[in-house]
Amino acid sequence: MSFSTLGLSNEIIRAVTERGYTKPTLIQMQAIPAVLSGGDLLAGAQTGTGKTASFTLPLLHRLSSSDNSLKSTSSGYPPIRALILTPTRELAAQVQESVYEYGKYLNLRSIAVFGGVSISPQKRRLRNGVDILVATPGRLLDHVQQGTVNLSGVEVLVLDEADRMLDMGFIGDIRRILSLLPKQRQNLLFFATFSDKIKALATGLLNCPATIEVAPRNVTADTVAQKVYQVDHDKKRQLLAHLIKRKEWYQVLVFTRTKHGADRLVKQLTEDRIQALAIHGNKSQSARTHALTKFKNGTLQVLVATDIAARGLDISDLPHVVNFDLPNVPEDYVHRIGRTGRAGAKGEAVSLVCVSEYQLLADIEKLIAQRLPREEIAGFGPNPHTKPEEIQPGRKHRPKSELSQRTARSSPKSSPRKSTKKSAKKSSAQNVVGERKSGNKKSASRRSAKHD
Ligand code: AMP
């Protein structure tokens, strides 16, 4: 099957061909006709399957072929026509890049809006008119509160990685956003891991949806070679440095359970003369963008990330993923290793597992329904007398305090949030990103914790 048989316009086919795609992936083959038909869609697809193009391409086709083009108004903000919500800033930027790339021969305007950067350039772009808006829920509500986005003309709504948005406690924000949209619209809901929460959201949101699931639930891609190295906790760092040097790994994404653990590991790897940077919710948006850009362009050997920060990272042909700590939530293992072995490429995912993590390993193996091969490296094998210790908490459930903060913010009575106007700087990757260099420390960390 080719892209042309799916009914997409020549402009879109030209753009994907230039991107090097020769044929649609499985999710694209199924989702593109479903979205072109105008109906609602519930789609389960792992990251790396080509899911972004599966909704972006037909969305671009639909918007460019209807004559509902942007109405320029002399006052007020012109209505946007499609809204794509994503859980994280990185994913928002990445999806908008795809929209921009695939739509480069069309006359449609798109931007990404997310927190952690100045709101002013975003307002200006919205004021000038935008067809497709990619947004994180928190920042979108900031714009709603300030009256700088017009949602009255939304024809298509996409919830990308909806399971993660629910997981991050965005349900209140999503409900609020839904209440601001026109009743008549097309809804596309994408998830990676099915759950009762997704089922409930889909039931309330979707109208007789087409349902697609391209990979069996919670099954890891078979292009990823998985392995467990058994090691004592206090030898993990030496083992990682050993593996990187010995095996000459040049582009390694390493996951730690906590932000503090990520920072500590970066420090230690740097001492071992391995170039590493961390991305997590306590890092400024500029530091995150800097680390990600270097990692993507191959000038940074190791990127250390926490689960939430790494969500949505699309780094093509990433050869190695390392679980420095196993995640507390077994589904996160599937998401983590989904960073490698993408779109058919081969990848390797290794986990450094200490005795305290054996139960977490058992939970993961139960979820993915396979036993991972174990290996010990001479000199790094675990001491059989080491006793299991309590696992340091990482991402488990959303803390109550965060939930109540978000609920309070979502309430119409809450005071409008202040934004720092300082130092707006354009980022080439994200088109509308201004870097926030300073500002209220407390509010900055509160925001980044919530990935608005
Ligand atoms: P996604 O699942 O949307 O994050 O996409 C994963 C990767 O697959 C991205 O790097 C895309 O550029 C790539 N991709 C998407 N569609 C195709 C295709 N039809 N052929 C080859 N690569 C693709």
C-alpha cells in the first residue's frame, strides 16, 4: 500500500515522500482512512509506530480541502480549526514540527503553545491567526483565562497520549477545555496503554468511534533486544560507565527514577569523562531544549531522563536505552524502551537491576508476558548476601498536593497567573518558543512539575 491509495492530497504525499517515507505504517494504513471519513477515532498505538503522522496527515488533508479557511477579523482572536492536546512540552513541540513538516506545501498555519516559556510570542501568533494549535493543557488554559485563544471554531480535537495526560492528573483541565469547544466536531483519542480511565474518557467523548489498536496491549516492540544486567545498587554507575566505554555506545538514553538520581548520575558520568546531561521537570525549558538538541544532533553521548520528561521524545534510530533504575509503574518500562526500535529500526534496551528491584522486574515481566534474559558482567555481579532495601519513590501516583493545586488553578475563581515577559527568544525547533530565564522560583518549579 502507498500513501496515494489512502486518498491524501498530492501536496501531503510530496511532503512525506521528501521526508523519506515510502509506505504508510500499520497505524497509518488504518487511521488515515478513518480520520478522512470524518468520524471519531479511538486508537491504541505505541510510540514509534508512526502515530503522529496517522492523525496529522488526514487532519491536514481535511482542513486544506474544506473552504473554512481562517477568517481574518479586525478585532478579537481568529478561531483555531484544530486543537491537538499533548501531555508534555517536548511532545507538543515535536507534534507541531510534524504538522509543519507534513503541511509545508499547504496554506495552513500551526503553532505549539506550552509552559516554561514566555507567553507573549504565543499570544502574537494566535492574534495573527492559527489553523492548528498544538498545546499542553495548562498553557492552553492560561490563554483561555487571558482571552488570547478562540476555541469556538474547533472542527477537530486530538488527544495525543491521552493515557499519560490522565496519568499526570490533567483530567480536570481536559474537561474544562472540552466544555469550551463546539459540540459539533471530530474527536480523535490516542493512547499507548489502555486502562479503565481511558475507557471512561472515550465513552464520554467519542461518538460511535472507529477503534484501532496496532500492537497488542503492553507488548514491547520485537525490534528491541532486551536484557537485564544483575548488579548491586552501588555498582550500577560503574557498570554503566563500563558498558558505555566497552561497547562504544555513542547515543544512550538513560532513565532514572528520580530527578535527584538523574542529576547525581550526570555528575558521576561526567567525572568518568562521559559527556552527559539530564532532562527532568526541575530543569528550565532552555536547559531541556539545549540537552535534547545536543542529544538529537549527536553531540551529546548520554541523556539522562526521568519518565515524565522523556515522554514523547522522538529521537530517530536511537540505538540504546538503559534503565538505570526500573520504573515503579510497569507500563513505564514499555514507554521507556519504546524510545528505541522505532518504526522498524533495531534497538537495544538494557536494565541494571539490583536485588531491591526484583519485584519490579517481576511486575514488568508479567505485563509484557515474557521473561527477560539475565546476564552478569565479571566484576559487577551482585553480592549474594546483599539485602533488598526499600525502593526510593519515583513516579507512582500524582501527589495530592499537585492535584489540588491544579484543581484550584482550573477554577474560574483562581487568579490569573502571572507570566514573565523577560527574554523572549525564538527557538528554531519550536517556532514560537521564548525562553523564560528568570521569574518567581516557586511558580517556575510548580509549573515544570506539572509540565504545563
Ligand atoms: P511516532 O510514532 O509518531 O513518534 O513516529 C515515530 C517515527 O517514525 C518518527 O521518527 C517518524 O518520523 C517515523 N515515521 C512515521 N511514519 C513513517 C513512515 N510511514 N515510514 C517511515 N518512518 C515513519
